Amino acid sequence: MKRAYKLRAYPRRPQEGRAVRLLADHCELYNAALAERREAWRMRNVSVSYGDQSAQLKEIRAADPDGQGRHSFTAQQQTLRRLNTVFVAYFRRVRDAKRSARRVGYPRFKPYQRFDQVLFVAGDGASWEPADGGRWAHASFQAVGRVKVHQHRPMMGRVKTLQLKQEGRRWYVIVVTETESVLLSSTGRSVGVDVGVARFLTTSDGEVVANPRFLDAAQDRIADLQRRKQRARPGSGNRRRLRRSLAKEWRRLGNKRRDFHHKTARRLVATCDTLALEDLRVAAMTKTASGSIEAPGRNVAAKAGLNRSILDAGWTQFTSILAAKAESAGRRVVLVHPGRTSIDCHACGASCDRPRQEIVVCPVHGELDADLNGARNIAARAGLGSGQASAA
Ligand SMILES: [Zn+2]
């Protein structure tokens, strides 16, 4: 199984200069290879393959020792592969378009500022030194040097590739590792999992994971910055500063949330054989079609909207992290259709009232915890029975 870690890199000034040049040289290679494919097609009606272009690399490098010749051969192959992927997708679109009589744009040249990353194969033109006892991690790239990297979380598996990437003024290293999938032993526990607004998640056998505290704090800071930004004069330095702080807050929140998702998912996967979840892609569609599945109530302040969007973004990410971890551990994940899971009674199927966000009232069974009821419905839909702990 592959994992990708995106880590902030801090090149020194001269390293940054060389990294910019690396991107420019690779961009040039990419565009030259694109031009070759284009000409060959136009002049001779011949299509040029990745193999053809890769075979020419040796000559190109020899002819340009101070330019292309300085760079990693395998990294250049990756750039040619990247172009090849673009062409494969293009030919697929052309095929599809023939059926629907649409026009398809030919792959375009990349301007320098849009060519923002180069992929290296680890151990061949690039290497990785993990963080060690509070010290910086380092990534070394041919023709750039050994760059400081902030490794904010532990990494698992063998490092396969290293990508050097520029985003605005920031630099990142994306480390892709590969781990053997470790099959976990059976636990006898199978649950439905409901993700919610008031709590992060509730399982059908009654486990509750609260929303992490940092969400509230971040939400307050973001709401405050947003308000101040709206008041600031357009085009002013103040507004620009606020926009930057806002972006920083979102980024920070994103990192913390991702770590939290990984931790929570790891624990669930370790303790359950089967996990049933709502298919949130379906939920998102239903929501846009009908406004909202669960009316947010009266609290329609800006903050509620913000809260909602923070949580929405989180659920999809959590589900995909959970599914990936489950798969690599040999656990089963069942996605069920999301409609009405919280509002129908799990015991008798009757339609409940929902006087408050956290409670539903069944005409037969009375007051039920809304999230727990939801989790039990999800378990039932996945064919796990009620998903409650079996009686000893
Ligand atoms: Zn009932």
C-alpha cells in the first residue's frame, strides 16, 4: 500500500535558486518533448511514444552538459512519463468525443510558472533522511542539494519517490512510501459508524468520539479573521495580511484535522472486523439537490455555516482515510445509502420526530440518541444486524 506525506521544505537561498532552475529545466524538457510529438504528428502523421523520447535523453543530456545534463536521468524520465500520461488521457478523450461529436483540445505547452513539481525516484538522484530525535529531516535532490524538511508526523514504509514542489512562495517535499499490508487478526466486532455535527462519530455499539477541541478554537479564529477581512479596505495592506493569516489558519486546521483522522481511523480499524459507513458522495449529492438533509435549525448565523463547511470537508477525508487503512489491514468496509438514517427508528422503522439536533423521538420507542440511532440504522443496512455488542 502506498502513502503520501506532504511536508514543508525550507531550502536555503542558493538552494531555492537551484530548485527554481530545476523546475525551469524540466519545464523546458516537457515542452520540447511536447513539441516533438506535435511536429511528428503534423508533418508525418506519426505518433511518438514515451519509449522513443526516453531513448533520446542520453543524447540530449550529452549535448547540454551545463543544462539538461546536470539533472537526474530518472527524474527526467518521470517528466517524460508525465507528458505521456497527459497524452494517454488526451487520446482517451478523443475516442470518447468521437461518440459525442465534441472537440477536444490538444495538450498545451506549460508556462514556467505552472510547472511546479519534479518527481524523483528515491535512491536515484534523490534521497531521504528522516527526522531523528527532534532534528530536521532532509531531502537531497541532484542539482539542488540537501534541503531541510519539517517532518510533522512519523512515516511508515519504504520511501519510493520524492517530489519537490513549489506552491506560491512555499516549497514542499512529497514523500511516497510503500508498506506491506499487515493483516490484522479478527476481533469479532462489527459496527455501523455515524459521523455527525455534535460529535465526531458514534458507533452502533455505543462508542463516541467527540469533536476535537481544536475545531472550536480554529473556528473562532477563522470567523474572527473573516469578519476583519471583510471590513478591511479592498486592496489595502491590512486586507492582504488578513488574507494571509486566514490561509495560514485553514492550513493549520487542515494539518491538525488530518492527524486526528489518521489516529481515529487507525483505532477503529484495529478494533473492528467490519465497518459500515454512509456513502457520503451520495449524501453530498442529495444535499445539493434538496437543500439540506437535516435542516440546521434556527441557528443560521455565519458561524453555523462555517461550522458546517469545516465538518463537511472533514467527513469525506475521514471516510477515505478509514477506507484506505481498512483495506490495507484486510478489514471490510461497507458503504450504505445515506437517506433517512438518523430519522427512522432503528428498532421499528417508524419515522421519528427530531425536536433537537441530538435526539429523535420514535412514536413507539420514545426518545433515542440521534447519532446512535443513525449508527444502528447504518449497521442494519450493511447487513450487520443492529451492530450492537453481542450479549455475553
Ligand atoms: Zn421505534
